[in-house]
Amino acid sequence: IHTSLTEGESLPSEILEEIALSELEEAIHTSLTEGESLPSEILEEIALSELEEAIHTSLTEGESLPSEILEEIVSKWWTEAPFKDTGLVLEGFPRTPQEANFMVDSSLYPDACVILELEEDNVCDRLVPDKMKKWREKMAKKHARRERKLDRRRKRKEKERKKRRQAKFEELVAEREARLEDRKREKEEAARFGEIDDSEDNESEDEPEIVLDEVEISDYDDEDDDDLFDDEEDETEEEAQDRVRGDIADRFDNDVNIIGQLQGTLEELNIPVILVEAFKKPKVVYYSMYQQLRSVIENRENLFAYCVPVRARQASEMLSKGYKQLSRFGKWDPVLLEKGSVIQPYQAPGRLTFPVIFRAHIYYLATLQNRIAFMERPMHYISRPSPPLAVPIRIAIVGPPKSGKSTLARRLERDHGIMCLSIGQAVRSYLAQFPESTLAKEIESHLRAGVVLPELLAVDALEMIMLNQTCQTRGYVLDGYPNTIEQVEMLLERSIIPIQILELTLGDKEMHWRGTADRHSEDRTYPLHDSSSVLDIRNSTYKRNIAVVKEYYTTQHRNWHVIDGSRSKWWLSNECYKLVNEQHSITQTYIERRSRGDAAGIYRLCVTPQECEDRLGEFGHYCPVSLATNYELLDCSHDQTMRYVAEFRARYYKMAGPKELKLFLEEPLKYVAPNCPHFLPEELPKYVNKLELKNYFPKELSFKGYCPVTYLKGYRRYEALKLGSPDFIAIYKDELYAMLDDGAFEMFMRQPWKYSGLPLPAKLPPAPKPTDVTKLPMLGYMEQTVARAIITAMTSCSDLKPKYPYINTFKSALIFIGLHLKAHNPKATHYSREKYRKKLEKFKEHCQLIPYLGSNMNKRYKPENERPFDFDYKMEEFLALKHYPLSIR
């Protein structure tokens, strides 16, 4: 203890255990560690205030707190910071119906009351292990205290025994000395009287020496130390566990009764009660509780929002009589707008709608799920921006026979209320609606004569039908039209341009399989011209004409989309909806920005390259953002997709990339005249190819043919002088400059004024001597001329391993290599390359006949209905090749 006080060291545990606590300290320590209540005499000794006394009584005896104390404690949680601002969770409160009534009487309304439900066994399984652990610790401490008491008692008894032995020893020593003294005195008297006996000289030797350890003392007052605690019977672990389970069961039954009463009181007070099964894992319990509290936690602004679902007829009557007003969303679905849908829902007589009344307005929802979502969070959805401008849908669907064009078109008509128009249906509708018109009489004359209706008359009828209100407001879908370039031109003459054209692709095998299924379908009421031969003719006609149509729309309007027609009708419908919704979003964004006078992108708006060329702004094909920020000329004429073209003040401006387009759309006035920092120079650099270079003869290359870019980048050193390549020549200010490579050429075209007019150094490198290819060895000559083309052809031949019918393998390989060389000859005309490319594809197709027929033919004869659908056709083609072989000329 002295070392601890002087040097600040902590006392060892064994010394701390020897320090005896007072009765008050021991009781408080037991109450804090073991959860036992303090004795009354201890409580009297500890001075508690009235509030503390009431809280202690409530916690120990389970009684309700008085209303005055509850008012003092609970009310501030609703009125004071930080609880008032952030909210709070009351754990274990209210506990009784009286406390619940107090909260309602004091206008302290909780959002909800969560009751965790458990079985008695679950409670015991959770609480018994901890309580048994505390019991074991308590018993260990009890045994430790007992051992300490026994040890102190043994030490005290040993100390008393030593004291008694010492006293006895001193007493025996005093008696021995007294005897010796008496004997000595008697001897002296006897010697004086002459009665000396020699035997008495050794009498002192008869008195033994007294040894302290050999002194015997009586143990009449010693008791067995173990007998002191015989009356205290220790509780076994089984008995303790049974006692703990009994206590938990009693408390559980009492709490269940109280919670049952509390639940009934809360329901009477209209406080939401949420029951959660708490016997599962904590994560599962939390998730279940959070799902039931989602409306309270996430949708707090909707706690007092009340929606009334009504029928569509009731909503119409309320609107017509002025009881309610249509919301600013009109007939748009706010939930669909939240999900990103920009297509106005189709609402018509007989079609289900789900209107909802919220405050003084009526909101229309497209589905029942959307109405439920809206009623849960009305404040969230009405705060969304107003719906965009309704844009009609204008699409066309083309594809081979049996690809699902009509099915997809009818599905779009049903879901979005647009008009489905095939060319035949358009003619029939026109004859039904305008039977007395001149066009109708002309069409009838051709039909009565039994001749084919001219395309011009059919397109005229289609144009008149498109003036229908449905086509003008909701839109249309062209089913299988246009299929030829002539039809496309006639539509363009009448300004009929579908915003999107969907091409459904389908293989020949799938086409014939679907045709066979349709022919044997029970739903067919009358025969159609869809036999295998008819399907092959229609398919070949489609493939022959659609390539030109696809090329036109791809290059001019960039609105051609290819979709796999072999997928299910539901997948096709979803894919089509995504494309239409995306296109609507682009169109609506363009209209909205142009109505505000802002710049807007024109990508995927069917603007032709010629129209873009005619309406280019003062910067032409150059990016105004790069010119303004970096003072660089970025030529965007190579980009024909118009992905980065913006319209501002009825003029088009091309950008170099998405970053420049974003900057231009944000602040267009910063990059156009008169606010732009740099205007387009009067003289611009221009690329000169090898053919155009001949027109400049005998003009010589400036800078002696050296690359000015590499020279300036090399800090005008001698080593940086590199001769330019004839493939990278540009003319600027009537001077020709040759650059080393593509990178140097790009840098020169961006800032030609930086590299033109550079002075040449006095010392120039010697001119290189060109190498004549004809003087190279045979292998070098072949490598520099035809090696690449021949290697490519031979590689393709080795991959295919062609075997043409009725021709040996050697000759088949030679024919394949010859066709490949002609189809990929860079010096041939485009027509010639396409001609031989088609011959090469036909050659590959004929080579596949042998393995196909071999895999489908065996020794057993197969009836016609068991053969593959195209077996007979390929067999006839194989036999015909014997007399009409393929020519490579």
C-alpha cells in the first residue's frame, strides 16, 4: 500500500481481495454487478430524491410512473432539441396502458408502436446462458470469499496458537528456573550444615531443556473450519438453471399479459401497432420491421396524405360537373414518368384506367400497381416535373415473311393506340371512307380489271389515310412497308418519313418452320398463299430489294434498327418499346430546348446530310468549341452520324466529341458570333490526295519536302528533319506541305499557322535514294507486292476447306483463291468487287451442299414429310450444278 501511494503503482489483485468492503459498499457492488435490488435499510441510508424514488420503484416493481413525473421526463423529448429535429425511438415505452393513455392525453403521438413477438422457449434460450454465466461468476466469487475468510481465520488461529505457545513456553521456563533456584538454595543450605550429597550435583541435569516448538498447548477452543459453512448449502447448477427458467417464465407471462392489455389500448387510441416475429435472425427481424415501417421512415411527407381511388366513369362525371379538376399531368401517368416513360398512356373507351382523387385534383394511372404506388407516396409523385409534349409515334416495321411484323404492329396498336397500316389495309380503308373520290374510282377500275394496283395509287391512298386524327395525334406503324427504293422515293415526295424503321431478321429455316406451323394451325379460317415455294420467292424478293432501302435510310436518316425476329413476341414488344421510348425522349428534349431558345442536339432526328450541309453555321464543318477554347481547327466533316451536331438559331454546328457538345449546349452564345473569341480563318488547310497532287504540277513542296511538325516538335534540331510522306500532303496559303505520319498531319491541320513559314536550316540531310522493287530478289519482290493478298486468300481457304460439287478439291481451292483475290482487289472498281464478292458467297453456299446432304441422307428412305423442309430444294440445286458449274469470270 505504501508503494502504491508513493510510486503510483496499482495494487495487486490479491491485496485488493484482502481489503474488506463495508456493508454498504458490498450491497451496492452486488446490486450493480448482479442486478439485485438494494435492501430497504441501504436505501434509507442512500438519500434519493422523490423523482429518483419513483423511478426506482417503477423499475423494480413494474408500476406505472405518475403522470407528473412522465410529464417532466417524456414531454421534453417532443419539444426540445435534438429529439424534436431528428426524431427518437422509445425502447420499452409505453409499458402499461396508463402510460399509453398519458401520451395521448398529452398529445404525444408516436408514428407506430412495434411489438416484438417471442415464445417462452426463445426467451429462455436467449437469457438463460447469460444469467447462468453470471451465476457461475457469482458462485466463483462466493467460493473465493469463503476461501479468503477461511484463510484469514486460519491465520488468526495460528497467530493465537503461537501466542499461547509462547506464553506456555515462558511459563515452563519460569517454573524450571524456579525449581532450579530452589534446588540451588537447598544445596547451599545443606552445604552450610555439612549435608552435602554428591548425587545431588547431577540433579540439575535431570531437568530437561525446554524447546519452544515442543511445547504442547490444549486445542479445546479450535473448531473445524469447514464446519463453519456446513449450514450454507450451495445451489447446484441444475437447480440454478431451473430457478432462472422459472423466474423468466413468470416474468414472461406477466409481460405477455401487460403487452396484451397495452396492444388493446393502442388500438383503441388509433395508434398503429406493428407485430414483428423476433425469433428469427436479427437481419431478418430488422428487414421485416423496416418493411412495415417504410411508410413512416421513407414517406414521412405522406403521413397525412389521403387518396381516394375512383372509377373512370366517376372521375369523368366529377370533372364534367366541376367537383374536381384535372391535374397538371393531364392523362399522363406520374408513376410511369418517374420510371422514365415518355410515351403518353393510351386511354380510350373500354380500356381500363385507374384514376385517383388527391386533394382537389384527379390523377390518372395506367395500371393497378401504379395506383397503389401513387397512393403510398402521392407527395413524391406530384412534385415531379410536368409531363413533356406528346409526340406521335411514327415507325415502320419490315422483315422477311413470317418474321412477326403484323403481330408486333398489332401489339403496338393495342398498347399505344396508334394506327396499324399495311399498304393493303390503307387501300381498303380509303375505299371504305372515300368511295366517291376520284382516287377511289381509279383504284376500283384497276381492281375490277384484275390487274396489279400501281404503287403510285396505293401510296396516294396511304397519304390520305394518314390524315386521320389518330395518325396525327397518336401516330402510326407501317406494317411491311416500304420494301423497295421506289416506294421510299414516293414516300419522300409526300414527306412521309418514319422516325424509326425496325428490321426483323429471321433465318430461312425458322421462316419455313413458322410457315408450316401456320398452315397446320387450327385458327386458320381460309387458305393463304404461304406455301414453301411462295415463301422462298417472297423471301428472295425481299432480300434483293431491302439492301438498297436499308442503305438509304442508314446513310440519309440513320433511323434503321435491326432486331432479332426469332425471339418471342414479348421480347420483341419490350425491345420495340425501349427504342420508341428512347426516340421520344430525344425528340421531346429537342422540342423543349428549342422552345426555350436553347441549343439542342439533332442526333437521331432524321436530318439528312444534305440538309445539315445547307444549314451549317459560320464555322462550317469545324468545331466552334475547340476553336474558342484551344484555338484549334478540328474538322468534323468525316463524322456522318451527326451524333455531335447541335442546332442553335436555325443553324447547325458540328462538335468534335461529347465534351464539346455538352459545353456548347450549356452556353451556346459563348461559342458563336459575335461573342466567340476566335473566328474561322479565311484560309483553311486542305488535304491533297495523290490524284489531286497531279493538278498542282509543277508546284514544289514547301520546306523542301520535310515535315514542319516534327521539325518544330524537335526544337528545330538537325535530327528532327524528316521527309514527309506523299500520303499526308496538305495545302495551306497556296503552299504544299508534306507530313511524316498521320499524327503530324493531324497537328498541322489543327494549327497550320503554327507550322507554315518556318525557315530551313543551312545544313540539310542528304536525299534518300529510292529502292526499285523490280530489282529486289524474288522473295522480296513477292513480299512487297502480292504477299499480303495471297496470304489472306490462302488463310480463308484453309479455314473453309472448300469442296465444290463435281469438282476435285485441288480445283475447288484454286477457284476459291481466284474469287477471293478478285473480290478484295483494292485497284478494281466497286462494281467489280461487289460482283465477285457475291460470286464468292455463292461458291461458299454451294460448297456447303455436300456436307448438308450427306448429314441428312442415309440408307433408309425417308418420306417427304420426315425430310427437312429445304432438303428437296437443295437436292435439286446440287443436281443442277452438274450441268451449270460456277464461272469465275
